[in-house]
Amino acid sequence: MTSIQKFSRVTGAVYLVVALAGMFGITYVPGLVIPGDIDTTITNILANETTVRWAIVAALITQLGHLFLVLMLYRILAPVSAAAARLMVVFVLVGVPIAMLTEASYGVVLGLLQSADYSLCSISAFLDFHAYGVIIVQVFWGLWLFPFGYLIYKSDFLPKIIGVTLMVGCFGYLADSLIYFFNTNYPISFAVYLFWGEFIVLLWLIFMGVDAKKWSQQVDIDLVHN
């Protein structure tokens, strides 16, 4: 029972690394992009080229970390519902390669800027490709939260309110993705206001871990049913 509590705390630590790497890797370069002003955008990128490259690396680390994270969460939560836990993993497995391929567009942008014959249209196109790629992968960033939250809500070893906030957070990502395809300049990001479940669950796992006794009881129940 002690080992699963330690494991859950390590899982929380991995979640924190993924979150920190993601905040830098996914948000830094878009902050350099000035809508409607490709010349200033290019100037910003060239002035921060090394940091942009680190942001790409951080984004890739985020996706690899997400793979490890969801497999660790699967071990913790599968006794609640193996089907829901598998669905959680599937959503992440689909989203990760989309996100990694999307990051390649920034590499292409840097390569073009090092050449002497790039066009502003090509730079703008790859930046748009990245923006739409992130919007598409956000669908899966949202979808995986629903079975994740459901599993916590149905469990006896983690607070149910965390599960509720995660399920609500799912719809923030989905709403942002849907809105973007109709209005790329919509001023509100619902995910920013509804992501708190992820922040709470990683802190809970780090500092509290799962209730090892209740987790063990859930495992025994799962064994009986199977």
C-alpha cells in the first residue's frame, strides 16, 4: 500500500514537469507572433532564435512526458474502470503525434528564415499551420480529461471534486477549438478558466498521493469482478 502512494506522488511530479514544460514550450513562440504583422513576427523570431529552439524542445518533452504520465495514471486508475482508463490512454496516444508533428512547423520556419529566398507567405503559412495544429490537438487535450475525471470521481481513493473539475475542464478545450475555426480572434479562452482541475490533481498527487488503503480495496474489488 505504501508503494502505490509513493508511485502516485512520483506521478504527480511527472505531471508537474509536463505542465511546466508545456507552459513554456507551447505558449512562448505564439507570444512572438503578431497577428497581421508578419515583418515584426519574423523580427521577433530571429531575435529569440535560441529560445525558440528551446521552446520546440520543451514542447516535444511535454508530449513524451504526457505519454509516460498517462501510462502511470492508467496503473493508478485502471482498478476503477479498465475501459475508461484505456479510453484515457487512447486519447493521449492520438494527440501526442499530432502535437509533435505540429512542432515541426516551427523548425521549418527557422530553416526558411536562414535561407535567402524565403517568402513572407511561406512563413505565414507555416505559422498558421502550427496554430491550427494546436487547435486540433486541443480536442484530444480536452477529451482525455473526461475519462480521467470520471475515473477519479468514481474512485474511493481520490477526492471526487477533483474528478468533477477535470470533466468540466474537458469542455474548455473543446469550446476553444470549435470557436477558433469560426473566429480566430475570439478574445476569450475557456480552457484558461477551466484548467484548474489539472493543477489541483497534480498538487494533490504530489503532496497527498492516493489513499493507499482504499486503493488496495478497489483493486481487490476489481479482481473479484474479473
